[in-house]
Amino acid sequence: MEKIGVGYAYVSDAEKRYVNEALDAGRLSQGKMVHKFEKEFARLHDQKYGVACNSGTSALHVCLEAMKEVYGWEDGSEVLVPAITFIATSNACIHAGLKPVFVDVDPISYNMDASKMEERITDRTVAAIPVHTFGQPCEMDAIMAVAEKHKLRILEDCAEAHFATYKNKKIGSFGDMAAFSTYVAHTITTGIGGVITTNNLVLTEISRSLIAHGRACTCETCLASDPRQVCKLRMQTEMDKRFMMVRMGYSYRIGELEGALGLGQLENRDLIMNTRKENAHYLSEKLKGTEKYLQLPEYPDYVDHSFMMYPLVIKKDAPFTRDEFTHFLEKNNIETRPMLPLLNQPVYKKLFGDIESDYPVAEWLDHYGLYVGCHHGLSKEQLDKVVAAIKEFLQDKA
């Protein structure tokens, strides 16, 4: 029987048309497809500028490096991150020479708890990274109030929250910069990839430089990618500007095929996003009555949840373990994943020590949280199978 997975890559005629157009153009490295994708992605998130790169992790890293340069942060400056998130969030801080400082999360939304931010702020704290976990927007009013009070910069981690909104404002439009992922398991996918968005032109230009080895060229559209034009700026400097490096950078660019896939995905965004929401709502409706042992997704009516995944948390007094529950689902060909454990990761125990118990909500989620799929590739029959398996497991646990 085919596995009911947590991710799905929808490829329609639109994606195929754009990919074939890119192939026919004979250019695979970054060109007009990537540029169009960047512009449209940024516009749809109410931002002026978009910079496409090779992953959401790279997007986070580049944002932090760009902000570090512009705002003069010293090595070792502290950045608040939630104690529940994919490890890329805090790893990006470390790669940028910054120190992640963990903040416990809210037990309902699983996002950074704004009420616990101030106790983690020191005179070395320069920024915070709210992560919109599974597509549920953080409480941005409270987070922005803390940021304003303590003069913190905000980088939104929107890897899982394409097109989500908080009080009718697009996620990714609250902070100085935002980082999205377009990896294959995410809602809008280019196979591999990520997108940086911002309204700040200086941060945009530095980001463009950083993803391309630190080169001096930062034009939004590179004329060198057009075989019919010659860039006059190239030879106006002592060294060919396109091959002049002005900062330490990285090889983080994507190519035209990823840009082409992204354009097709954006055309299909309503189908993708609406189907995910419908599937999540269907699961929640059908799973009513399981709340004795399971915490289902909850969110206020002023947020629009984009449901990258469908989270479930086993309540502490349940007469079964997460392993027993997930093993049963897996035996029924229903894929599960643990809920973003971070502080108990072996590498983080080496780096930070055994600190998990200092964050009680995160500790609970580390050992009791999981998620299943609710993606746009699932049929009602498959959703019913997920519901039936969960209820079958719980039926003798009363």
C-alpha cells in the first residue's frame, strides 16, 4: 500500500511550460526566470525585494550576515530563537558568528513565547528570529513590542509559512528581513531553494553579493545573463566588476530550472494553499473526540494558518508513548515526524550542555510532539485512513 507521506511536490502544466521555456532558452544558470520568481514572490508577500537562493537555511544565514554588516553587530552578539524549531534557525546564527539564545515556546501555538523573551535579553542581544511553526503565525504584536522596547532587529523565519497572515498582514512583512524555504517538502517548492524578502535596498544588495561569492555586482537584473546585451558597468572599475569580490561570500545561487518551477508554483498557489487548509480542517473535524489524549491544532481567528504540516501532541497523562503511537501509524503506512526537537539534539548537547529541562514546554514537545501530512496531494480516502488509524490506536486506551 502506498505510504501517506508528509510532503508532496505538485507539478502542473504551468511548471512544465516554464521549465521547457528555460530549456529552450539554453540558459541554466540564474537568469530571467529566477528574476521573475524573486519579484513575484516578494510582491505576493508585500515586500519590495526578493533574493532567491539555494535553501531556506542559506536564506537565514545570508540575512544574518547582511544585518550583521549593516548594523555593526560584533561576533558573539546574541540572537533570540525559539526552543522548538528546525535546527537550521539556530545553526544559521552560529554560522554567522552569532550566539543563539533560546526562548521557550507557547504550549498551544508552539511558537516563541513573547512573554518569555525579556528574561533572555542581555546587553549583547541584537535580534530575534520568530519562527512561524508549521505555518501558524507567531503573536507578532507582542514580539514586535518587545523588539521595539529593546531595540532588537527582527528576522522572520517563514520557512513553513508561505502566504500566512497575522491580523490581515502578510507574514514576512513585520521584520527587517524574512527567510522562506522552497524545499520539496514545503508548500511552495522549487525542489531545492529559498527566498529572502525585505523592503531594505541595502540589505538586498548585500544579500545578492553574499549568495554569489561576495562579488561587487548587486544589480537586480544582471545584463550578463542576456546574450543580446553587454553590461557597461563591468569595465568601469580597475577589475572587471562582475569578478571583483568585496566581501567574504558563498555559493548559494539557484538556476533557471528552479526559477521556472517557482513561477509555476506561484500560479497554482491558491489551489495549493486552499487544499492544505481544507485538509487540515477536515482532519480536525474528524478527530473530534480524541482530545482526551491528543492536542489538536488550535489558533485564533485573526491568523490565517498555512498548514505546512498537521501537528499532534500527546498529552502527558496519556497511557501510551509517542513511540507506540508513531510506530502504529508507520506500520499502517502513515508517515510521521517528531515535532522539531532541538535542545536534545546530540550536537546541541555538546555545544550547549544538557539544557532541555530549562525549557519545560519545549521539553514536553520534544518527547510528545509529532506531525502527519495534510498536503494538497492527499485524497479524502487517504485522510480518512489517517483518521481511522488514529482512532483504532486510541480505541482501547480509554
